[in-house]
Amino acid sequence: MRTRYLASRSFSPAATLTALLLLLLGLMPPSVMGQQTSEGRYLGARESEIPEWFKESFLDFEEDVAEARDNGRRVLLYFYQNGCPYCAKLVEENFQDPKIRDYVQSRFDGIALNMWGDREIVSIGGRDYTEKSFAEALKVQYTPTLLFLDEQGRVVLRLNGYYPPAKLRKALRFAGEGKEKETTFANYMLDSEAPRSGSLIGEDFFLDTRDLKSLIRGDGRYLAVYFEAPGCDDCAVMHQRVLSDAPTRALAKQMRSVQLNVYAEEPVTTVDGRRMTARDYARELGIAYTPSVVFFDDTGKEVHRIEGFLKTFHFQSSLAYVLEQGYDTQPSFQRYISARGEMLRAQGYDTDIWGYESAFPAEAQGKAID
């Protein structure tokens, strides 16, 4: 059995799950969970308005696709949730940028969907959903999530999480100009600019091997593969602001971790034993954003990934989601992090979903995996 982890306290697997269930049911007072009894604060939530130029849709997507096609545009579905700071950043730094705004308006009919909403939807093919059940059917794990539909209503591009303006502009051109007919999104994004010279930012828990197969040992340990690029600004933020946080770092060290350069021609042995370059492996896995982190279980099966910009709480929660095997017990990552935040606050710790430092201390949780 794999060991499950909680960033701020050490519990057995059964105790962790039982405590979580009792807490959610309101049957366990916060004092039972730890020594602190005052409720922690929920920090960092940011509200945002849907751009007024988004379409007022009746949410019959076949009609929306047909109308967009008749006007030479495609449909863009934007999944958000209230209080989501990444959604606010998308609206404020991307959709309010004149060049991005004008391009989206000229190429797409934007439709906003609340991933927890109850509005009725008629999807392609005539199936009925609510916003909430539609998001669940599509396995929306991050907000914002952007889905781009072609003229037949097929998804030609999906962005899971926040993309900064420069990267979003490239993604918009890929979907808006039908580039999916010519190449993959990963190839398009990684080949759109020449690789910068220089080295990657290292970590003391990165293992010095490119034989990923050798790290799949059936011993309950997870493998985290960090896909990065030289000169990558968002990679620097991950190392200098996120992985410098002590509780987050403590969780990261519970996995076997390897760092790969998405542009490198160095040979890699994949988790299933094939030989190829790091460059080709990144493209095979569809890595279009750096940094991305792909998590594999001890059989070599991918169980979760990070493929957009995350600050500390959500990055840390991704690590905990894997280590606690949350992908099995709670398939919705958003529900998992909501419950995790509630548990931490019940112990008296603040949860800041838009900060770079944890509000609770790092406790000894073992050492880096050799």
C-alpha cells in the first residue's frame, strides 16, 4: 500500500481519510485535528467579470458551433469558478490586452461556463448536462480551462490552467488559424521559438539519471518528471518561489524526480522502456508549456500532471494529490484541494491560494528518494 501524506500533519492512511470525511460531514471539531483550535483564514481569492464581449449563449453548442462557422469563427469554451485568482489573471492580463481581445473577438465566439454552475447545456450530439456535470464529464481539473472547438464541434485544443499572455497568444493562433491540421500543439509551441542557451535550474532532489524505467520499481514510490527549458521565466518562478517553500519542498522530496530539457537531444529511456530523445519524449507526451510536471505511479502509469502556471498552494496540492493517491479516491482535483484547504484551516492554518509561502510549518516527512 502506498503511504498517503498531509503537508502539515502526519496521519496514517486510514486516519487521514477518516478525518477528512468526518470533517466534511461536520462531525469532527477542529480541535481534534491538531493542537490549534482557531480557524485559519482563506486568503487569495479574486473575483473577475466575464468579458462583456463574450457571447450570450443559450448553451446549445451545436447551434453555437453552426453560428460561429457561418461567421468564419470557432467556439471557445472558458471554464471558470468564483474566486479563482488564475481566472482573474486571465481576464485582467490576457482578455483585457487589446491585441489578445481583438484577436479572440475576430476568431472566436467566447462562451463562459461556471464549473460548479447549474445552467442547462445541450452538448454536441444533443446530450443534456448542467455546467457542473459537463465540467465533470470533460474532467476539468484546473480553472481556467479553455477548450477550442472546430467547425464540426470537435475539440482541437485544450489548455489546462493559466497561460501567460505571450504563450496564450501562440495558443490562440494555433486554434484560430487551424494549425492542428498541420502539426501537434506541442510541436507548434516548442518549435515556435529557438531554444535559448544555458542550463536548467537544478534541485538537490533531482536524480542524475535519464533511465526513467529504472525508477519504476513497484515499491509505492512515485516518479515526477519535470519538463523545463533554458531561460524559461516561469521555470525560474517555480524554482525560486514555489519549490523554495519548505512544506512544498518536503512533499516534492517524497518522489523520485528527474528533470528533462524539452529541447535536448540527449537519450532518455521512457517509463515503458523505449529509447528516444528528451525532445521527442516531451512532444510524445504533449508537453507544450514549461515548466510541466508529469507524475507516474510505481507501475509507470501517468496519474496526474501540472501543465500551466501555478503558485504554491495549488502546486503543493498537486504533489499531495499524488502522494495521497487522491486521483483514485477523489477524481476531481478541484474538490480535493477544496477539502484539503478546509482541513488545513480547521487545524488553524491559513491557506493562501495566491501566495508563495505556506502558512504552516514544514514538518519532517522523510528524505529525498535515491
